[in-house]
Amino acid sequence: MTGGTDQRARMRREAWNEFVRTAASNGDPYALLLGVPDEPTPLYAELRARGPLYRSSLGTWVTGSHALAGRILRDRRFGVRQVGGEKAPESIAFDNSMLGEDPPVQTRLRRLTAPTLNPRRMELWRPKVEQYCDDLIGAILAKGGKFNFMTAFAQQLPVRVMSELIGIPEHYWRTSFRLTRRMAHLMDGDVTVEVAADVTRAIEESAAMFREIVALCQDDPGENLISDLLPAVQDGSLSMDELVALCSFLTLAGVETTVNLIGNATSCLLRHPDQWARFKDDPAGHARGAVQETLRYETPVQQYRRIVQEDLELAGQHLPADTELAICAGAANRDPEAYPEPDTFDITRKSDNEVLSFSLGIHFCLGATLARMEAEVALAAVAQRLPDLKQVAPVRRRSSYIIRGMLQFPVAAA
């Protein structure tokens, strides 16, 4: 039975891939973006040239307009679930988490989780993050030579922070990291049947691990997210399944967002020597600007999926309920109507327009403040302690049309 199911899934996947390849060969910019080009910038422009909202030959309505994308993300008539309740494919494995929920369930989960992640509380983590950066860079300097910036630094920092924030004991860190790496394929968009099956197993293993960790927190509560949410479990406003799912999802989301933000920011600075020199002259003064510009210029989360919840008119088009839209945040963040000279990386850029890298509206990323702070501290630490950092070989990027990030970023400290 399983073999037959897997075979049918492989056939559907190959049929879809062939459909995308055909659309790409005919010049459809959205289909070409799904092919994960090394340099997507020209495709952003082609996509926007189709109009604020265009229907890809794949059947999906697509926008790369900053103004329209912002309107959609703020409008509650667009959700992440179909009207009949079906979830987006990437969220099915995270039942009971915020990823695949709309109000009222999403509202309840968000309200319970928000106090742990509020900006004032997150700022108290800055000294710890600074210490973690010092420790990681100290280990890098002790070894010397070339190293992969992603595995030696960019991945390690958010793993430490999220583990402590959520309440994962240190002897679980290695297991949690390995599970997160396996679950991260969920963010790659198009994966093989075998990879999808392993993602499901990793999520099941993560749930089992967090049930053990929750039990430990029940016996010995601390200052962490699990302990913060235990009263909600006790009074019935949060189920144990929801708590476990939230822990798995927040571990993945909190690590993935920050890993790629730190990696992309460092890469952008090194690829633009004038900006790197300016940053090193005043890391503290330019850290916030460098992070903001990276979010815009090299957007870590490239696109969002939204489903129309009721028949409506949008940008001159009639969209019936359950219509699927792709919001290309990478293209919208390079929209010249929102940002002058959008293809220039400038850490001193001033703009009143919001970057769309953490979404907007009710699905705005709860961990945005933490991710920004981690990246600011990390970049300042790199500039101060690794001022002669340089790239020494080509990068290897993730094969993902959702996440813009690197697997290998070979650098040397001097």
C-alpha cells in the first residue's frame, strides 16, 4: 500500500516539475523563480512588468508589487487555509501550530505566545547573545584557517538562543539541532517523496522530544516559553498537543529565519567592499541599517502563499474564494516604486516603507524583534573580531524557492 502511494506521489511530483519546466521554457517569470536561479533580480523585474497582479501559466495569481503585497498581507480576506479548511502543504505537518491556522485559532495561539516574545523582553537577551557570539568567534579564531561561515557561526548562534528561550535543556541541544536540520527541508518547497517522509519522521521525533522536555519543565519550571505556557495548558486554554507543536514550529522558524539573515547579511557586506568598510568604521551605528537593508535586498523568506477567503475584486481582477496567490516578497522588496535604486545595497538607506520579510498583519512574524537583534549583535561581533574576513570560494545555495540562503559560505578570518 505504501509503495503504491509513494509511486503515485512521485508521478504527481514529476508531472508538476514538467509543468513548471514547460512554463519556465516559455518565459513565465514565476515559473523561472521556482527553478531557484542563483541571481533572481532580473526575474523580479520581469515579474513586476507583468502588472501588479498577473496569472502565471501555472495557474497561480502572483504579485511582486510592494503596495499590493502589503495590502494583501494586512487584509483578513486572505488566509493560509482554504475556505473548506484545507491547509497549505507546507503546514500540514505542523497541525496545531500558528503556521497553518487562521483566526480564531491563530489569534488564540498568538496571544498566548506573544508575551514571551515581546520586544522589551527580547532586548534583555542582548547580553547573552553578545556572549554567545564571543564564544563562537573565539572558537573560530582558535582553529584558524578557512571555515564554513554557515555551520561555524550563522547556524550555531540561533540554535543556542532558541534552545534557551524555549526551554530545551543543553543535553537535548544536539538532538534538537539535527531534527531542525531535517525539518528545514519543509521550507524548500519542492522535495522528493523520500525527503518529505523524513521530514514527517523528524516532526514526530521532535514531538516526542518536546513531550519529554515539557515533563521536565513541569517538575522544574524556569524562565522559558514552555514554563510560560504551562498555566495555559493547566487551565485548558492550550492543549498539550498545541504546546508541543508550537515548540517544534518555533524552534524551526526561529532558527531558519535568523540563520539566513545572518548569512545573507555577511555575504552582502563582503560582496560590497565600500559598505563593509563603512560598517566596520561604526558597527554599532550601522548594525540596524545593515540588517534592514539585507532583509530588503536579500530577502530570506522569498514568498508567501495566501488563499482568498471570499469572492472579491483585486487589482481589477475578480478572484473567487479559494483562489491561490503567491506574494513574492523578494520582488516586492526590490520594487522601485517603494525603494529608489532598489538593486543597490546601501546600509544607510532611509525609507518609510516596511520590508515584507517578516510578513505583515495578523501573520507578522512574532520572532522578528529577536531575529533582528541577533543579527545586529552578530554582524557587529564579526566586524569587531573578524575585520579581515573574506570569502575564499563560491557559495552553495539552498535549493529552495521559499528560502533564500546558503548551505556553504567558505570564508577565512584573515
